[in-house]
Amino acid sequence: MHQPGNTRVIIFDMDGVLYDSMKYHADTWVAAFKKYGFDFPRIEAYTNEGSTGDFTIKKAIRELAGRDATPQEIEGIYAEKTHLMNSLKPAPMIPGMQSLIRTLRSRGLQIMVVTGSRQPALLDRLKHDYGVEKHQMITGWDVKRGKPDPEPYEMALKKGGFHPDEAIVIENAPLGIQSAVAAGIYTLAINTGPLSEDILSEAGAAKVFSTTEELRHFLERITK
């Protein structure tokens, strides 16, 4: 996929891109599943990142127990995870992201956020930390089909009035990358977790960066 020539909007994922929250998600997923008798592999929190909670629970129980999750398990596991997340200290921002977003806005670019999260503790911080209003975000509350389906990013484009060629997505996880690419959007990855760069490239990322500073230099060059 070619670099967009007339970029108007940069669309960010939230967990692992704007906030260093993925280790919290991994820990709470493991604990929530354990309460219901399932040994959830911690790495799965990273490979499933960006999808809805329902998707993660259904996929895990299908793989771990060889059956469909019950409605009670879906509701109970997600409620337990939410409770555990809310009991933790706030996740720190990814270093350099606040400054990067200020720079992008100063260049006249719009900022949006697309996340599979339904965690109020993080969603409520987006306005304070990054100046992102509710009309500039798509969350797990808004979608019927989460990442890797293109629906979340297609909804963001429609909500903002943008064409795919006018957008760039910043992601950190395979499912999110697949979702954005399927929506026809040029997608970059910042690797803030334990997954290999090859996994992110194979998911469809045009480029993979190790630091916010590397990402900043690239975005400043292509959005002049």
C-alpha cells in the first residue's frame, strides 16, 4: 500500500500506542480467566489486542476447552477483568506520544482514536491527556465486529468524513493492523510489546518502528 499523498487524519490505536497499558490488560485477562477455571496464556493478550472483550473470551474458551463460551462466562469474565483493571493505578502514557500529537495537530492534521476497549478508566482519559473528544473516537461500545474486521476503521473514516487515502493508522498489534489494512488505510506499527517485528510486518504494517521518536521522524517527513 502506497503512502497517502494528501493526509488529513492520523488514527491511533489506544492500548500499547497511547498508553503503556498492555501489561495491565495481560495480567487482568490471566486473572479473570483463572477465576473461571481457565489457564489463559499471557501472550494471547498481545496477539488479541485491539479486538473486543467478547472476541477474546470466545476465542480463548474455544481453544482452551474446545467449546463455545456460555453467556454467563462471557459476562462474568469481562466483568471480573473490568473490576481488576479499575483497581489498578492509571497506565502511563507512552513516552513522546503527547508531544507527537501536538506536533501533528500544529500541521493541521486531525486526530482520531480507534480502540476495542470498553474500559472507562482509559477512555475517560483520552480528552484530558490527548485532547480527543468522544466524536473523534470509535470504541468497543460502537462496533458489532471488532478488529481484525475492517468495521472499526471504516466507522472512523465515515464518522470523520475521510477517504481511506487521506488517513494513516498507527497500530501496535496484528489484529489492529489487519483491520486498518482491510479498510484500505496506510498503516504503521510501533512495537511496544513482546511480539516480534516480523509478526507486525506480516500482518500488513507498511513500516514498524521501535520508538516514538522513530515514528515522529517518519510522520514529520511524509506529512509536510
